[in-house]
Amino acid sequence: MKFSAKAWSSGARVGAIEIGSCPGPIETPALLLSTRKGLPYFISPDLLSSLPSPDCYLLQVSPLHFLEGLSTSTISKIGGLHRMLSLHDYGIASVIRDSIQCLPEASASSKLGASFETPCGRLLIKPKDYVEMISHMRPNIWAALADEVPAWVSKKRNRTSVDRTVRWLDDCLALNPAGGCVFGAIVGGPDLEERKRCAEEVAKRNVSGYWIGGFGLGDNISERPAILTGIMDILPVEKPRMVCGLELPEEVLQGIAAGIDLFNSTYIYTLTIGGFALTFPLDKHGNQFNLQLNQIGSDLTKINLRATIYRKDMSPIVGNCTCYTCQNHTKAYINHLLNVHEMLAQILLEIHNTHHYLMFFRLIREAIKEGRFEQFRQTFMESRREHLKGEAVSA
């Protein structure tokens, strides 16, 4: 893996990441598509090519999903994830994150490994077990084990999480997996000093990049800029930074302003499974003044296609959208599919939502290249606030 920064604007940066399996460099900031067992939740491999290219060539997997079904040793015999999934041109990043975020038990076993909720129940994953899974799957990028904790834990528990995460990183590096590039995990919750201490320790290690965890676990969005800035001031600029937990458009802009390059989130899946479609305007200056405020089921970002107002709506989700869904289907059809519980509804929604969000990232990169990222961000945020005020007044 190779990474280089190409352009800067108000702390945000455009970079290029080269991954061996990808046909060419991929520009950052970029979104990693969330997957289950290596593929997006509802998009089949043949439909992946309908998404903006090469923006869609980065996939995120969790090794925990493979604890049921084929064993990781069988995956290794097949030739790794790329060969098993027939996704030879895609970059795969392995990130392990607890779906429940329970605190590890205060016992001797918690010192040996991390406790995670898996398809086979809650298991203790030791660094040795984890590195063995990674070496069998052969992802392009993998994040070291991290002891992520919610924002409300004590200072002592935060300090312990940093100590464990650094120790697990040393264990993972010492075990020397067969391939892939390791990203060191940075935790510490809302405690700025612990975040800095973790960043300083991880920056000393021989890692290919950095994975920043612990966000989206009860932390205050207004406190994030100071934490992100404190971390970025320590990390070397020549290595990529990945983050989990920054999902909403406002949060993405917040992370990019701090210098984040890769975003790993389940935002698109959460929208899709709920029957929501992204509709916020993709204006190159960040304006959102053409939002349709009075639509039922709309919150300025998305619409709820289960709402009865769309039962006879023969227009596409977004009029000028070039995704497969908007080019071929209507709101009425998707509303029908949702109401009769057809999985095709989720397929069409995930295609649109993924396409829409990838185009949002593309606009952000253009703004950075042209040196107007801060203006883009401020316009985006201010127009959202103005519409929220208008909505409150009309209510």
C-alpha cells in the first residue's frame, strides 16, 4: 500500500491511496463500503460496477462475520477473501468492532484479549487468534485490536483501554502476519490527554496507517474537533488515517476538516434497512436551498419511502441522480416493494444511497482541490440550520 497527500485546504486533504489489488489509485477522503462477509449487504457483485468508479473500490469487512460458515483456514486454502469473493480488483480493509459495545469484564482474561459479540456469541479474541484470522483472509489493510469504550466511563477505565490497545498492537506486530498493512488503533474516548498519549505511542510503532476508534459511543459531537485536532497534531502526515463512528454528513465534514482520509461506517446500511433514501442536494458549493421541506417523511437529508405519500409518486428518488435505481425505478415502485416486504426494495435503496454518498465525497474532494473546503463546509452547515429553523417555524 502507498499513500500520498496531493492537495490541502483548511486542514482537509486530498490524497491518493494505492492498493495492490485495485486497478489504480483511489482518491481520498473516501468511504469504505460496509459489508457482511465481504459484500455489501444488498448489492450483488454484478451491480457493484454500477456505482461510481473507482470510488466504490474500497470494502470494509469484519473477521467476526466469518466465525460462522467457512472456517478462515478454508478461506486461506481457497486463496483468501479476494479469490473467494471474486473481487480481485477491490481493496479490502479488515476492521473488528464490537456490535454491542459492552465493556470487557474486569478479569484476568480481559488482559489476554478483547471481548467481542460475534455470530457465535460473545467471545474472547486474543491477538494470536486475530492475527491468524487476518493471515488466512489476506486483506489489503487491517486494523489492530482496540479496546473501545463508551464516553461515560471513568478516567481510570479510559487509561486502561489505552494501555490494552497499545499492548495488543505490540502483540499483533510481533506475530507478523503473512500480508496486508496494519493500522494502529487510537482510543481514549473523550479524554484528550489519553487520546494524545495513545497517538504518541502508536506513532512510535512501525504501522502503515492509523485507525481512530471510540466515536459514536455517546461522545459529544461538539467536543470532537478538539480531540481530532489533538490526535492529528501528533500523527505523521505521510500515513493515512481511518475513522469509525463519524457517519452523518455533518460528522463526515467534521472529520475531513481535521484531516481524516478514510471513513468506515454503517450509515448506508442503517438508512437502507429502515426504508430511507438520501435526498440532500449535491451542490458543489454546499448549498441546500432546493430541499423540499414540506414532504411527509423528510428530515432535510432523507425521505422515508414507506410513507403513503409516495404510493402514487412516479418520479425517481432524486430527479438528476444517475444511479441505476433512479434511472430505472420510481418512488411508487420502491414504496410498493417495501410494503410487501420484497428484498428488492433494499437492493434498490442501497444502490441509490451508496451512489449518493459516494458523490457527496466526490464533491468534497473537488472543494479541497479548489481550495474552498471551509467555504463548502460552512455553506453546507449553515443552509442545514436555516432549513431547520424554517421547519420549526412552519410547524
